[in-house]
Amino acid sequence: MKTKLNIIILIFAFLIINIFNPIVSSSLFINNGIIKQNNQYINLTAEEAWNLLNDSSNGIQIPIDVRTNNEWRTEHINTPKPENPRHHNFYDWSDQNILTQFLNKYNGNEIIVYCRSGSRSVSAINILIDNGFNGIIYNLLGGINDWKNNGLPTKPNLAPMPPNIYGEINGRSGENYEYIFNSYDFEDDEIYYYINWSDNTSEEWIGPYSSSSDLTLVHNWTEQGTYLIKAKAKDIYGDESNWSTYEINMPLKNNYCYLKSFNNIIDRLYLIMFFIKFYNTLLIHF
């Protein structure tokens, strides 16, 4: 009796495996040791992702961090350019315009989506698939937690570099002068600028501007003197650079000022000559 029961169990198991094997095969298969699911995205372990991101000969894979701004600012994976991570908070994708911008930027690329533990990354991937993303999508299993558990490197958000300043160092007060400001952000984040003109005027956090792009401003110092232009940059996460400085001299007055003074002198001479002529006329008559 027991032998017959074992035979029935074996037959049942055989039928189950053969009936469901085509389903398993169509939704799950192995490609070069990497598990691919649903023919829509590829699951990667932390070690597999690290190997991909340190070898550009296999193509460029771009890590996409879909966590919140504070999570990214505190810590994110550290991989070399051009396969360095980019931050896109997937909660912002509820705005269709922001989602469309992401699709336009990354369509046709290979992206590795990751979050803290692997849950939000799958939700983000499903949004991309539902909206017609046409690149290759990888999902980092276990997120940044598993990445760190494997001893792989992370880093915090880095502030932009202090801005470079270009422009005239000598000039005339009362005239307009053009100055160029340029800062670089290590994660290619957009940048805001704070400019202090050292004459009780300033430009407070204007922007955002793309990393490494030029900001051109025009300024006019109304008084003669030596001025120290001060500038600093901050990224969209609020991390600020140190100040950079640029000393300029306005030793000369605007020609208009000289002309005005000269006209005042001429006017006074005419007035003196009038009084002299009037005085001589009085002397003749009296």
C-alpha cells in the first residue's frame, strides 16, 4: 500500500513540474548568471551590479536612485563616471511632466534602479514600463542596504565647487561691467548662486543653472573704490560651497562725471564774468 502511495506521489509531482514548467520558463530564465523576470527587467545582486558599473566595455549602465532627497543627501552608492549614480525621486513622477522629462532623458539607455531595500525600485520600474520606457532596466535586489552589506562603497552628497569669477579688474565707477560665474557639481546637480558685490547689494540664490554652465551678470559701482566680489554656489539639496572672491578697483570716475564737473566750472565762470561786467557798468555810471 505504501509503495503504491509513493508511486502516486511521484506521478503527481511529475505532472505538476511538466504542467507548470512552461509558465516558469516564460517568466523566469537565466542569462549569463543574471535572473531575468517577465522579459521586462533584470534583477541584479549587489555584486553583479558592481561588476557592471566598473567595466564600461559591457556598455554604460546608469544607476538611478529613486529614494527621497534626504536619503540621497545622506548616502548613495559610489561608482566611477560615466556610470555614476543619478538621483530621481520617483514620488515626483506623479507629476506627468517630470516623468516625461525622465523618459526623454533616459530612453534607449541601460539603467540600474535602486532604493533602500528593493521595494520602491520595483514600484518605480513598473511606472517606467507602464509609460513605455524603451531602454534596458535592471533592478538592484536588496537596494543600498544589500550594497553596503557586501562591503561596497557609498558616499554622501557633495557640495559644488566654489565658483570661478571672470571679468574686468579695473574700471570707472558709474559704468556697467559684465562678470561670469561658473561652478561645477560632482553629481551634475543643478546649481544656485549667491553673489555679494561688496557695495551693499547682492544677488541671492539665483538659479537653478546646469553644472559647469556660465552665469553672466552685469553690475555698476556708483562710487570709486576697491571692491571684493564674493560668490558661492549650492546644489538643489542645499549643500553650499565655500566663498570665492575677486578683487576689483574702480579708481576712475565715469567721463560723465568729469563732463558734469567741467560744465559746472564753466557755469561759474560765466556767472563771475557777468558780475564783473555788471560791476564795471556800475562804475562807469557812478
